[in-house]
Amino acid sequence: MIVLSRNIFLCLTSIFFTSALLHSFLPLISSFDAFRWFQASVIILGFLLFIRQDLILFFTLSIITFLLVFSLEAVPYPIIFIFFDLGYWVSVFCVAFYLVTAGVRNDELAKWTSLAASIGGILYLPTILMGLVFWYIQGGGRVTDFLPFGFYGIRPWSHIASWFMPLIMGTLAMSSVLPLFRHRFWKNLLIITAAFWFAVLLGSGARGSLVAQLLSIMMLFAFFGKKAFPIGRLWLITLGWGVGLYVLLILFLPSFIFSATEDYSVLRSGASGRLELWGYALELSTRYFPFGTGPLSYVSETPVMGLGTPHSLYFRWAAEYGWLFVAVFLGGFLWAGRPLWLNFRKSSAEATDSFRLAIFWSVLSAFTHASVSGVFTSPYSLLVGLPILIVYLVYVLKARFSADSFAVKLPKVRGIAAVFFGISVAMVPSMHDWYEGARIDQKRYMEEYHQSLSPRFWLHGRYIGEEFKGQEITP
């Protein structure tokens, strides 16, 4: 059971990482909406892990829950959204709890998750080179039209970079104990890959990811001291190589190749309109302080010209679920992880496991980046973050609770998984109806008003049916 659970988890992790990065080359899940269905399906199936034990009880609870929800009228979309928005975190907990009770070693999970991220990074390298070649062939324009290749914009890719870059540094730091990267060729290829990823981050102006990685590694240095030095040093080295590639391939060479150049250096300052979006969210969060104005209220209450998200996980939660929810979530997250971080801090520098530290860094980088971007809104990022958060929570659970307490809590967690599985399946028809309605209104919306799409649970989520007709919109 231990080996099977571990191998299934590692196989699925590899599939999630590569499918998120290479989705544009894959059938069925190439579009944003299709990938959102894929990500929602993964959350639902995550609750099935507990059917190996008490099969009859699991399906009895699931069927009863399904029938109760299915017998109701069509579930309003805000309820669907909040269920899958917060159900994501419940699925992370359930899968982590399952792996703990199955006896899977957390160091093995961290090791192979970092390895999968590194291989995913290498697999994406040809698309980076492809984007640059297409830019050179066109002979002008902005490099942001070609980087990152395969994504509809820089943000979804930069979210993945915030998860991946710390794990790649962990792989480089521990390459001598890996069957693949202990060979000089593969290690050098991974260094080149990391450098190209940094060049893309610089070339496409993904400041949020770069700053998040920098701030999070500084926090690790402040808390763990010299234990963070190996991966921090590698981050600086590969960043330096990335700056060199950025200067050479994006700034220097185009001046000789292109007959006419545009301002393709996109290192920018300023908030890119975020301050106004945060202002909307702050106003909503104080309207019914500290409880918020309800799921999707940010979309329905803000001006049409605004985006469907304030580009901040914490401001979005504060606006829709309230500051009390934000405080409880972050407080609980810090409380749960405190023993793990303190134990790692007390361990000797010689016994430092860079894979575990890379998991810490990856999670910290993602949560830091989430303060200024939709790291926990994009389906690509959510799917990539799922196994990483699970591995982190495995560490947290083992550090916080004793082995006996897991046996006591197992029936409760199994019941929670069964109930969530039943609700998830029951909500699929309503979710599909809403999705079809959104597709119809999306076409009208774009043809008649020429406004941008709203990146919420589906790529477009602002107007449905009669609500669309009643909006006062100025083209």
C-alpha cells in the first residue's frame, strides 16, 4: 500500500506538472476553460482515495449527500464557486491525510516532487526557444507576444514559475543523490533551463514572481540562517545567467536582427492598475466587516471596466469572505506549520535536507506572489500547486500530531471526503449549465461591448442571462 500510494502520487504529480506547462499541445485540455474542468475533476477525484477502507460507508454517505444536493433546484453559481474555491483546500488536506495514514515517507515525496518540477522545467525549455525563434522570424514587435509560449498571458506562466523555481534549486542542491541529475550533462541542462526561465521572467516583465522568490528566500535566510545558503546561492547564480541571456537574446541581438525595433524591454515600475482594484476590494471588505459581502461579490459589485479579481488572494478573500476568514486561515496555517519550521531550524546544518527546504520555499513563494496576483485563481497554477501543498501538509501533519491521533481522526476525515465527493458530483450538472450560459454570453459580451474577460472560475464569469441584459455598460 505504501509503495502503491507513493507511486500513484508521484505519477499524478508528473502528469499535473507537464500538462499545466504543455497544455497547448495536448488534446481536450488546451483551452483555459477545458483546463478548469480538468482541475475541478482532479479535486473531485481526490476524495476517492478513502474508498479503499469502509467502501460501503463511503459510498453510502456519498450517495445520500448526492441525492440531497441533486434534489434541490439548480445550485446558484456563487455557491458552486465557493465550494470549489474552498473545496480545493479541503482536497489538499484529505489527500495529505491519506498519504500520512498510508505511511508514505515525506522525504521521498519532497524529493520526487522536486524532480518532477525540474523535468517539467526542462520539457518546457523548447517552447521558450520556439517563442524566441518566432519573434526573430517576425522581425520586430514585442517579445511579450511570444513569451511565454503556449499561455494566453504572462501571469499564468509566472505563477507556475513561483512554484517551480524553488524546487529546481532544491534539485540542483541535492543533485548528487538523484539518479538523473547526478550526471553532469543533465545537471548543466537544468542550470541552463533555470537561466532561460529567469530570462523569460525578465523579458515578459513578470515582476511579481521575481519579487516573490526574492522576498521568500530572504525570509528563509532570516529564519533558517546558513541552512538556506545552498539553494539561495544557486538561485543567485542561475538568476545571473538568466540576466545574461535576457541581455543577449532580448536586448542585444534584436538590435542587429530587426530592421525596426519597438520598446521590447518590459522591466517596468508602477502597480499596473492594482491599487484601484485593491481599493474596490477594500471597500467591499469594510461594508460588512469582518464577514465580507459573499462569494463573487467582487465581480458583481465592481465597475465593468475592472477585472473579475483584485489580483490579490487576500484582498479577494477579504472582500468576499471577510477579514475574519483571512485571519483564521492565515493564523491556522501559521499555527499548523510552526512545529515543523522550529524543528527544522533546530536541526544541524550538516543534516539539512534541501528538498524539504525547497518545498518550504515553493509554498512561501506562492503565498507571497498571491498577494499581488492570481496564483490561486489560475487553473494551471492551482493544479501545479496541489501536489506541492499536499507534500508540505504531509510534513505539517507529521510534525504537529502524534501517530495515535491519526487513527482517531481517520473516520472523521473519511466522512468529510465522502460528503465532499457526493456534493461535488451533484454540482457538476449545475456547473455545466452555468458554463454553457457563460459561453453564450461571453460571445455577445465581446461582440457588443469589446471588454476584457474576467478570469474567475471560468475565463469569463461576469454576465449570465438576464443579469447581462440589465447591465449599464459603456463601450
